[in-house]
Amino acid sequence: MDESSIREITSEQTLLSQPDGSSNYSQGDSTVMVGIYGPADIKQSKEQMDRATVEVIFKPKIGLAGVREKAMETMISNTCQAIVITTMHPRSSITIVVQVIQDAGSLLSCCINAVCMALMDAGISMKCLVAAVSCAITDEGAVIVDPTLKVTEDASAVLHFAFDSTEKHLVLSSTHGSCTTDQYMSCLKSCQDACDKLFEFYRTSAERRFSKT
Amino acid sequence: MAEIRRIRIKPPSEKAAEVNRLVTPGDTITSDSDYMRGHGTYFEDTKLLASVAGVVETVNKLIHVNPLKTRYNGEVVMSSSVESWSADVVICESTRRELRRRSAKDELNMRKYLQEGDLVSAEVQSVYGDGSLSLHTRNLKYGKLGQGMLVKVSPMVVKRSKTHMQTSLRCQHHPRQQRIHLDQSHREPAGRHPQRWFHPEFGECDAFDTCILYTYESSMRYTITELLVPEKMENVVEWTLQRLEQEGAV
């Protein structure tokens, strides 16, 4: 089983002045920018009496948002609802705008990690942090973590997982293509091991930010 | 123009207990059930966990986490005037002494007193369902703000207090006149105002009216051009902090 680790991660926070929280995140060449507004007012038709409503707007690099983008929005939204303490802000909205700058593979993971950094920047209460890792299963059966676009196109299956920072439990699982149960479990294990690097990155970037003030 | 930076408010020196510890959401702060839960934390089983990324601060038995950014919730509003006049959006009384009932003529004459873009000090009377506010200026301390400068600072810096007031520097004590040409003597005090910083490298000071007044007085020792130099800025902030400490306000 071939295993590779996550590509080089760089990130920036508070780069946009209007949103409450923002981040620019890249994994290798895949880059995503996120802006978060919230907790803010919401239309009465959309409000939930006991919790905040998480809305995600996913903007692709080229063209208008379509069905595929809608699916991304739902996945990101569900992940956020699992980690954000929405009961702290009833009848409010938390709007997350995700803009793709470049897609060089593992886009969904990039988006989720960028959203996590922006949520931290916005100071929105969260139960824990979330780290997402993608992996691909090639035709030969090798597992490649954080695949590039080329690997993704030739792969027989592409899987995305997101884990929480406290117990590394699974928060999101998404699969494209087909694989056996054993392959699924070995991908899950590889991704779980790889997300340590991400949690370390979150911690270091928070330390660096706070040491400046 | 004013340099605006985000800073953290230092805990009062006589109460600082522990070394400040950085936490991220999900980190365990303590398993001791003795402590009370403050902002930025939540309970899970018997453990107290952080819900924001920030520094843990303990004040006696209260633990809270101070994130780098928070949003301001206030009651007294200092804001620019409304964009449109309509009877059902904003109810604004005349700022004169006698209270009169609103009449149609008043609404037409309102333009004489307030125009779009003017700064008003008002109190929130009520909040409507859709989020719009009803403001009133029924007190002599409220009303249109005349000559002056608006300095925007991060909400983190504003000290929490019952009343927030705009600072009246010497120039604003002049009787309210129509806008006339400001000569040098009027401009100077207004020019010092933006040189009020809450700059992280130089020092930390909460923004409240006494602080602003002291900073202004300390800055009087220099001319305007001298104040542009960072070392002089640092001195001004230091003097202000010393003065506040002597009075026990910090």
C-alpha cells in the first residue's frame, strides 16, 4: 500500500475586512478562500427557534454554481453543524462563503479545513476543530492520501473524510466510485493518521497569531 | 489618519493568577468542577472545554477564554444618520428643549437639523422585529454631533461600561455654530484626536472617556508634527497609562 502525506499547507486569516472571519487556505496548489458572517440576522422563514442556521455558499472558480456545487454546500454545511455550537445563537444565521481559487485535487478537504480556520478567526463557538483529508484508490489498489487532480482522474475511487480534534471520530465521509469494505477501512485509517499534521498546523497558526498581541 | 489595530485587553494586574494559556476549540481547560464557566467555554461531562481559540483567563473562580476578536453589543448608539425619512422607520424628536408632538411639518423641516451622513448621538428606544431601531434624543446629552472627527476602533478595545459617550474635546465646547471655516486653532485639537492609538506594540489601554481625555492631555506636550513619530506616540501612551494606574482605574 503506497501512502503519501498531505502536501504543504499554508494559510492566512483575517485577510478580508467585511466578514467577521476569513481565511485563505492552500494544500499544495489547491487554494480556497472563505468568508464567514455571523451570528447575524436571518429571514423569519429560515430561522430556527433553538439554534443558528448555517448557510453555505460555494462559488466555483469558473461558471455559475450548479448541482455539484449544491452538493458541496450541503456537505460543508452538515460538517459545520456538527462542530459549531449552534444552540448558542438561536434565531440567527451563520453564513459561510467559500470561493475556489484553484482546484488541484482534494478540493472538499481544502474547503472544510479553510472553513474551520475561518470559524476560528470569527470567534464562533465550536465544540472542537475539524480536519478533512481526502484519499484515492488507484487501479492497482494503492491508497494515496491527498491526491492531486491527475491521480483523482485515474483513480477507481476517491474518498473524503473529516475528523474532530478531540477523539478523531468521523464527522464526514464521502465516496466517489466503488471500493471494497477492506479498502474503505484502510483508507479511513490512513486519513486518520494523516490528520495529525492538520491539527498540529491549526495549533501552530493559533500560537503564532496570539504571540503577536 | 488613525492607525487602528486589534488588541487584547490585559487582565487587571492584581488579579492575574495563571500564566496565560492558549487553547483551541475542544481543548480541555480543567477537570476541576470548582470553577464557574465564562465566555468561550462549555461543559462536557465533568470537564470544562474551550469553544473558541484564545487565551484562558481566570478571575477568582471564573474561567473564560478571550478570543482575538469579538463583536460589540451596546445600548447607546453612535451612528450615522438614517438614509431615508419616513414616519414608520425612525422616530426622531426635535433636539430642542420643549417637547412637541410630531407633526407633518416637522418631518418636512427635519432636513434643517439632520441630513444623511450626519453623526447623531442617540439612545435606542426599542428594537423592531425586523432589526430596525427606534432612536430618541430626548436628553440634552444626545443630539447631532457637530465639528469633530470619527475615530473607529475595534470593538475589543471598548471598555464595557453603563454609558458610552462621545468625547468632547476643547473644540467641541464652542457654542454650536453653523459650519464655518476652521482656522488653525480649531483644527489642532481635532487633529490630535486621531492620534489616539490602541496600538499593540506600544501599550494597551481600554477606550473609555477618561482614557481618551488623559491621552489628549498627555499629547498636548508635543506639537502635531512631533506626534507623528512612533517614539513620541509611545511616550504619550505610557504617560496616560501611568496616570490611569495612579488613579486605580486600570
